[in-house]
Amino acid sequence: MTATILRLYDYMKAHRMLCVLSFVVVTLLLVVSVLRLSYKEDISDFLPVDSQHHNALKIYQDISGANKIFAVFQYRDTTKTDPEMMVTSVDAFVETIQRADTAHRVANVMSQIDLEKLSAVTDFVYNNIPYFLTEKDYARMDSLLETTDYIHRQLQQDKQMLLFPAGGLLSDNIQRDPLNLFTPVVQKLQRADTSLKFELYDGHIFSPDMQKAFVIIGSPYGASETENNAKLISLLQTCSKKVMAHHRNLDIHIIGGPVIAVGNASQIKSDSILSVTIAVVFIMALLLFTLRNLRNIFLIALSIAWGWLFAMGGLALIHNSVSIIVIGISSVILGIAVNYPLHFIAHLTHTPHKKQALRELIMPLFVGNITTVGAFLALVPLQSVALKDLGLFSSFLLIGTIVFVLIYLPHLSKVSKISEVSLENNPIVVTIVVVMTLVFGYYSFQTKFDANMANINYMTDEQKADMAYFQHTMMVNGEYQKVYAVT
């Protein structure tokens, strides 16, 4: 390996134009390869699922409502209740979506319960009730009818139900089943009890206190495809702002699984950019302080940039698309990649002859690169698509950087001196490091593992409050599933 790289160094040193040409050609090929690459933002890529399980997950999301977005209408002044104004704003919101959705991003919008469909379904069930009954149902009905006061208590309950706002919807069912004997058969469609967690006003869905109204929007992209969902959510937020502009006492919050997934992806990207920016600033500041040479700092940055281009081009040869989230996370590998050009440039101060410095560094850099790349390649056999890409991108980044350092960097670098400042002999620096170590060490004992999987998602305080209220109000005892099933 050492002899081969040294011969290549001698050949390129003797043929400068060929060296430049090879660098330009390889770089252009990598750029062309990267241009073929498309980008996605799917959080579910981090889950260890194959194609079959991925389809099952999509079906589950459709059934469970995980791909639903909810627009929650609420009064700013909670002392006032005006259902008519709320209904008007809900209808205006739906009309605004229909006009603005020119790209057909919205799968469906449910602002009212389809009473005709509800009636048709319940009619079918009651007209064919004998086909749905089992032996256990007959035994249960016999047991109920043998109870002395069952008929009296059930009729009293029917009377109370007819007094509730939702009683009009249940009156037909009560007429067909006044003794409530067939409830287990139809309870998934319409439960005839007083535990309903929503109210209906002119067919619109309201909270029990009539302070909130709900609109359910379907996302055709699923719950975790954040790139397209981000555009959909932006559309809904724009429409909500237009409606709120005409209704001053109204707030509209957009919540749901896709909204949280978009927030997670956005937070991961922003955190990645922030962490990488901080790392780059500190690394460059340290390099400027020690190297005192802008040319060498530029060459270090060029080495990492070329390695990043190599990684993107390598992924493009394997996949047609790559997760932007993965690229953001993989950028932390820059802290490892910067060591390769730094070792070579720093070594030139001790060994002023480039070939000699290259000879002494080839094996240490090569062996260190193999072990680190091997560690990241251990992610490739995993079932998670995102973790596979993470391992491949990190490996390609390190390989591309080491290739640039061993082949091209020796022809670009110059021998220069490094600052003789010794940080370990500076009492101020040593004191700061010791104090920070003690402080961080003290607080590290207060860090605990969070076993609550619900905290894995990033949500704003407003989203947490909305989701808590919504789940308590609309999803207790399966009420949401009932509303969704009949509509």
C-alpha cells in the first residue's frame, strides 16, 4: 500500500497537468452523480421494517387515524359561546382549503358527520341483525331479560338519552331496539350510552363544552413522510390564518401525527445544522489559533468538502434517494474526518519533505481509517433504511477524505510552521478545563434515562396542550374510532 501510493505521488508530481485533470474529472463525475440524487424526509425510515412491514405500517396508520390532521377551532374569549359563528368559520375553512388546494394535497376533509351514511350503515345492521348474533349474544339477552328491573331501567335510560343533544341521532335506534339488546353488535358504529365525548351542532363536531370544533383532514402521504406533509401543513396554516383574519375571536390550531412528524424532522435538521455549525466554528478557531495559516485551513476544509462530495456521489450509485435527516446527522462525522488532513499538515512541520511525511503517515492513516469505516459499516446490515444510509454516508465520507489526503493534498500543501503555543502549559486554560470538568461531572449524575416513549417526539407547549385535550375529549373509550368509522 505504501509503495503504491508513493509511486502514484511521484507520477503525479512529474505530470502536474494529469494530476489536475484527474482531480477535475473525478470531481465532475461526483457532481453529476449527486445531481441524480433525490431527497426525502421520512421519519419512518429509522424504524427497522422491511417492505412488507412498511406496507403493514401504512395500513395501520390508515386504520388508526395516525395519518389524520386535526384543525381545532376554539374561542379566544372562553366566556363567550357562539356555535353559529364556529360553524360559519369551519365551513369557511373548508371552502378556503378547497380553493387553495390546487395541487390536490388534501386527501379528504371531514367537517361534518355524514348522517346519511350513518343511517344507511345502522339500517343495514338492524335489518340483518339475526346474522350478526352468536350463541353468546342469545345467552346474554336471556340473562338481561330475566333481571327483574332491567326493562324499567332501560326505558328510563332511553328517556334520558332522548333529552340529550345527540338524542336525535339515536332516536331511530332506540325505536328499533328500546331494550338495548343488540348493542354489542352495533357499538363499533354507534354506542347508545351517555358517555359520548363529543357533541353535534348542525352536523359539525364539537367538544362537550361547545368551546371547540374539530375538522379532520386526511394526508395522502401518511404520517411520517415529512417533506410533502410540510407543504400540506403549510397550506392548512395559510388557510387558517385567512379564516382567523375574518373571525377575531377565533384560534385555529393544526395538530395530529403528521404535524408532529414534520416538527420532529424540522427540529432534527435545525439541531443538526446548529451542532455542525458550532463544531465547525470551534474547529476552525482552534486550527486558526494553532496553524496560523489560512492556506492550510482552506486545504483542511477542502479535504472535508471533497470527502462529503465523495460520500454523496457514492450514495447516489446505490440509492435513488437519501434522507436529508440522515445527511444532517452524518455531518457530525466531520470531527473525525478533519483529523486526516490535519495530521498530514501538522506532520510537515516535523518532516519538511512531503514524500517522507507521506511515507510515515500512510499506514497510520490507512489503518485508522479502516477501523473507523468498519465501525460505521456495522450499521449496514441493520433493517432500518436510515441507519443503513447513515453507515454508508459516514463510511464514504471518511474514505473520500482519506483518498483526497493521500493522493491530492500532498501536491497542494506547503511546508509551514505551526504556532508554538502550548495550551497544556497555560494555567488559565488548564484551570478552565478542570472547573468545567468538575461542573459537568456533577450534573452528569443528575441525568437519567427517560423510559417514556411518548417523550421521544418533539412538540411545542401548544401542541402538547392541544393533543392532551384532544385525546381526552375525543378519543376516550374509542370515541374517535366511532366517529371515523361512520364517516
